[in-house]
Amino acid sequence: MFRRPTFHGTGGTLFGIHVVNTLLTLVTLGVYYFWAKTRLRQYLFGQTAIEGDRFAYHGTGRELLLGTLKAALVFGLPILLLNAVRDVLDVPAPVKVVAALLSASLIFVFFPVAMVGARRYRLGRTSWRGIRFSFRGRVWEMVKIVLSGSFFTALTFGLYYPFFLVARQTFMVSHSYFGNERFWFDGRGRDLFRSFLLAILLTLPTLGLCWVWYVARKRRYFWDHTAFGLARFSCTVTGPALLGLWVVNGLLLLCTLGLAWPWVRVRSIQFAFRYLALMGPLDLGRIQQEAQQVSALGEGLSGFFDSGFDLA
Amino acid sequence: MRSDWTGSYLDGRSAARQPATVRLMREGLEITTAAAGTRFWPYRELRQTQGFYAGEEVRLERGGELPETLLIADPAFLESLHEAAPHVGLRFHDPRRRAARLRWTLAAAAGVLAATAAIYLWGIPLAAVLVTPHVPVAWEEAVGRSAVGVLAPPERRCEDPALGAALSTIVGRLTAGRPSSPYTVRVYVVNRSVVNAVAVPGGSVVIFRGLLERTRTPEELAGVLAHELQHVLLRHTTRAVIQDVGTGLLLMALTGDMTGPMAYGLETARALGELRYSRRAEEEADREGMKMLLAARVDPAGMLAFFETIRKEEGAQPEVLKYLSSHPMPTERIARLEALAAAAGPAEPVLPGEDWPALTRRC
């Protein structure tokens, strides 16, 4: 069995949605932004199909707004205050150092928290054939991965980076579910390391162009090692194809001052699906819905960290 | 109107599609499946989540957390639904209204253009004018210190005492009428051949040797300084930063996103957008600078003569291009300054008895 996802949207329709979104965003001085983002996702998810059935996005603008407000309250405001202590207030130097350290560590923790929160929210708000996706990884696990990953990457002058990437991908994929069925990722850092090392060595002779090939290789590797039940994903994207996509997309955006982005977006999705397939048997009869509490409104701080939230 | 349709039913617990027949009634749908028989779905409990665009299946959902779903592939179903139950109104999409949707989208496009123009022409400049006075001078000074460090590194500064005294006299003359200014003005002369002068936020002006040597009288330099001092006093850098942020936000609202290659396209748009704002600041500094000269009883002919020199050298002297790129010098700009200078009263020499050309070469 061989299945490809398909995308049915058009740049023109996306542009029309974008025009209405833009007007409402301008008129409401930006408040509509969250609803605009939701409209956009509803369209993009709704135009994506596999096995003839389309995905559905169930998020709301209100949830996105509250998620952003929460993040601003828990991270934005403290970071702003600490930076003010560091730069503006007239306090002794040790206090400034402590403020700078606290601010830096908050920023550092923010990224894994935001990544997990966004994934939890987006998957939890996505369904196919009436069955919800979900993400069940714990945010502190991600913080640990990012913490140790950054540490070892710095220690090895960047050579550890592919191992870090694989650890992150393992965490992100293996805690993703469709109903009660789990996704699997069995990639290993050392496989990616060879390509990474090659890309570093070829950077000068190819003037950096080899990194396009590395990105293509990474994409293939990540998809080829992702499985769902007995089925496995397969990706056949190549460096030249990816380079062609990027050059044309870049030119389109450059020549239209960014106005062509709906078409660029559609081109990128269609490109990704052209090379992506799900191979093997898909036993849909076995999959059962499992209710997950994915609210954008977690209670308390721990609730905040492990409830999904999204920054739009 | 057709009342019987075929579709698929999803129970919200498994991903299996169950074939279903659907009958359109006045108050709801009658749905029959092999497994569960016939049930009735009132319209008011249903919501449509798909089928708004050509080629999409119609999807109707019922229930909260884990809804049941009905899928009907034939888009004509919606038209029949509206005929069978005209009272449902906007609860379900009506494909016959798609032409109107297109008209609304076009109207929205016109609205976007109008709103963008209004925000760009009035909204952002107004916001900048309102916010600028509330930015602490201490912040400008902090930014200015690091800018001076880059533009005028200590080893490149001309520390000649006679030149320094002459510059202080000129600045003193110009600022005598404004004792309440929050800025302490400092002028740095930098030993570089470029013909340029830069106003740094927080009260500093950097003048390059190339420009200094091209002035034939102290009045000419006073003209350049008056212009640059106005940039400082009118807080044009702070205003430019606020306008920069405003333009960025506007572009973000217009494109929805600013990541990846998008950022490059937007950078060009942003640079183009700011040209208008910077031209405006230049005109303002000209006008207010000329007023400053007149109030200090400095002969305005010096400012005009210097700008005229610069304009004539355009193209012939690549060094001059630097000043022109930040200070465009079209003929109408000089004409505007001449009109303002016409109101000049009797002038007093700025540095009587000094050998100016010799002073400018002491750097």
C-alpha cells in the first residue's frame, strides 16, 4: 500500500482569505491577528487530505489570544522587567549580573516550553475522520533535551548538533498520537552525523551550497525513520529539487515585496507532498478515539507548562 | 429539490467510514446506517466544518468534545438543504453566495489599500510624534555613546584646541537662544576624507574632515551644524526608530508572517517605505536649521553656498556622494531655503578675525 497526502488549496483562494484577514487585522489594530491565524489554519488543514479524507483544525482565535497572553505574562513580562533592571535601573553590579542571568535562563527555557506547547496545541486541535491527534510529551523532558543538547553542542564546537536534532525529533514524534495509535521515530544521531560532517567539510569548496543537500538528506532521514503502526513514511526529496523550490520562492517573494506568499505557501506544501508517502498497511479499524485534555487554559503554573498553548 | 442523499458517517470513536443515507427534512436530517439504524439530527445542533470551497466534501458535526460526523461528497447537497429548510440561514454555507463572497473579498482588498495608505501616511508619523517626547533622553544618550564610539573612535578624532574652541563658539552662538534644551551638545571632528556630517542621538554631532575642508567660511559650517543640531533637538533618530517599528508591524500585518525568505522581500519594502519619512525629517531639519541661523544672526548665505557647492560637485566627486545619499540635494530644496533666508535681518560674523581656511586644515 502506498499513499500520498494531497493538497487541494489554491494560491488565489488563500490570497482572498489573507486580504479579508488583513483588513480585519488593520481595522482592529492587530487584535484580529489570532482569528486570522485560525482562519488560515482551518483553510490549510482543510485542504490537506490523505486517503481521500481531509484534516480538520478545531482551534479558535480566542484560545490563541489567551495562549499568547499567558506566555506574555509568564515569560514576556519577567524578561522585560529583568532586562530593565539590567540596562536601565541604577543598582549595584552584582544585582545586574543576577538579573541578566535570570533573564537569559528564562529566554532559554522559553524555547522548549513554546515548542512543546505549540505542538501539543496544534496536534490536539487537529483531526482526521473524526479522530483527534494528540501530543503527550512532558515539557520538562524537552527542557532537559535542549539543555543537554545546547551544552554538548557548545562543548564540541557544534559537532554534537545532529545528535541533538535527532533527540529532539525522537521526543517530538514518539509522543505524538493519532487516536490511541502512536507515531514512532527510530533515527540515530550517528547516521545524520556523517552527512553533517560532510556538509561542514564541503562548505568552503561549494560556497555553502552543500547545506541544501544536507537539508534534503535530513528531511529524507527524518521521514524515512518515522512510522505509524505498521506503516512507514517515505520521503524522496533531493537537493537540486529543494534548491529549485527555494530559488523560485525567494524570487517570487523578492519581486512582489512579499505579496506572493500565498502562492509560495501552496507551492511549498505541494512540493513537500510530491515527495512524501506513507507505505504499508494502515489498520484504521483498530484506531480508537482517546479523549485528551488539551486546553489552552491550563490551571496554575504546572498546568500552564503541560497544557497546550500556542503563540499564533 | 432532491431529498435523499448518500454519504458517510463517522461515530467519533473509530476512524471507519460507515456508509449512510441522508434524508433532508424541514427541521433536521434523518440519517440511516446499517449498524445503528435511523436517527434524527436537528439542524440547530449541527455545525458545518467543511464544504465552503469548490471540490470539498460537505462535513457536518454534532456534539461537543468527540463529535459525530456526516460527510456528503455531492456539493449540490447544500443547495437542496437551503431549499428544504430556508430558515437555517447562515448556519450552513450556501454555494450560491460564492459570487457575493468574491465581491466582498474585492471590497476588502480596496479597504486594505485605503487602511494601509492611511496608516502609512498619517498613523505611523502621528504615533511617532506622540511617543517620541516620552522616550527618556538617558536612553538616547546610551545609544549615542556607542554610536560615537563607532563613528568617531578616539584615535581618529581631531583634538586640535584652536579648532575645538572655534566649534564651541559656533555651537554656542547657535544654541544661545535655547537654554532649556535637555542635551549637552558635543561636536567631534573625525580624520576621514569623506564629505559627511552625522547627527547622533543624545546630543552629539560627528563631522568628517572632508566636509570641514570644503567649507570656505565659518558661516558655511554653521549652516551644516544648524541642520544637524536640529536632527538632535527634534529627536529624529528616536522618531525614525519608532517609525521603523511601526512600518515593520504594518508589513507584518500585511503579509501575515515575517519568517524565512519573506524577511528579504520585506526588507526592501521597509527600506522603500522609510525613504519618505527620512525625506520629511531632512526638510524639517533644513527649515528649523535655517530658523536657528536667523535667530542667531548668522548670515544664511553660508548654508546656501555650501549646499550649492555640494550640489555642483555631484557626480564629479565620489566623496561628495556620501553626503548626498543621506542629504538629497535637489534644486527645489535650495530654492526653499532661499525663500526662508529672504527674511534675514542684519548678520554678525561668527568668528571675526579668524583665518578659517587655515583652521579647517589643522585636522
